[in-house]
Amino acid sequence: MAVYGALNISKTEKDARAVAVREALAITRLEGSEPGQLVLATYEQYIAGNIDWDTCEKQVKAAAIKELR
């Protein structure tokens, strides 16, 4: 069985993460915003299994603030 990232997530988990991120980005775009590169890179780290959701959430918030400056 293949595992991904530093957290050794399964393919099923990786796919579920990709769906969750795609939905979150769709909501953001429906609200008229476009996520920046730092936010997108953070989500990619989450999908890849390198960070957990709590870390992702904190890093996305920090990245969004940084990109607004």
C-alpha cells in the first residue's frame, strides 16, 4: 500500500484532502477572492500529506495575511 508525505497518508486520504481543498477554493472563488501562491502552496503541502489540517489552517491564515500586505 502506497503512503504519501511526511505523515504517511493513504491514497484514499490524499484524495479526500484534494476534494476538501478543491471545495474550499471553490467557496473562496465564489466569494470573489482568488487565493495567492502562498495559500495554494500550503494547500499542496496538506494534500501531499506533509502537514495535518490544524497546521494547514494556521499556515493558510498566515499566508493570506502576508499576501494582503
